[in-house]
Amino acid sequence: MASEASSKGSWVILSSLFMALILTILPLPEGVPMEMGYLRPDWLALVIVYWTLALPDRVGLLTAFFVGLLADVISGSLLGLHAMGLVMVASFALAAYQRIRMLAVWQQATMVFLILTLVQIVSVLITVQLSGRAFSWLTFLIPLVSALVWPWIFLGLRALRRRFIN
């Protein structure tokens, strides 16, 4: 009975993670300047944050790690970069999930911005050190755009969770 309750709605979690992965690796349309890529939210991080806050007993560090590794393999980025970033996101969210859940959605967006900015700093430092690519300040638009999208991610995934899981 306990395993039945814990597996209820797993397809919703997996589907949302799959959709976030697709949105993450989807290339920009032909002719769109590469700088527009900095205006794309970090879909995987947002979905990991939501499920970590909503169901910390079902989605946590292992889920973040394996989803991140899958993102690394599919996107061809440095192996472990997405995994490390998503584990950091999940660990920050897990450390404070009870406090974050009590905040208003706009306050949660601020927390998401802070978490994703810290992760972005670490990712940029690693990428610059290991690949030698030039650093761009535009990379810090990603956490900002992600925070702006957070209310819609939160409301959409909460509606799905309430309908199919709870």
C-alpha cells in the first residue's frame, strides 16, 4: 500500500521533467541571434525546485543528479555540469523547503533567483576554467528570466499535482 501511494502520479513528475529537458535542449530557431539564448529560463532547475519543494520525499538529490546527467549527455555539455548544478539547486531547495513553501509566490521567485544565481556563478567558473570559453555577463539573465517565469511554473505544476497526485 505504501509503494502504491508513493508511485501515484509518478508519471506527472516524469512527464514534467521530460518536458523541461526537451525545452532545455530545443535549439533556437534559424536566424535568431545567439544572445537570445540567455533569455531562456532554466527549465530543468525550475521543475526540480518545484518538485523538491512540493514532494521532497519523492524528488531530491538523486533525481536531480540523474536528470542532470541525462541533460549533459543529450546536450553535449561538460559531463557532470548540469548534474552538479541541479544537485546544488535541489540541495538548496531541500535545505529550506519548509520556509520557502510558506512564502508568497513572488517571494519564492526571489529565492529561486538567488539559488539559480549561485548555481550560475559556479557553473560559469567551472566552464571558464575547463573549456576556456569567454565569460559573458549575459549568463546572469538566465536566473532573472527563470525567476520571472517561476510563478507560472509553480501554478501550472501545482495544478497538475493537485489533480493527479494529491
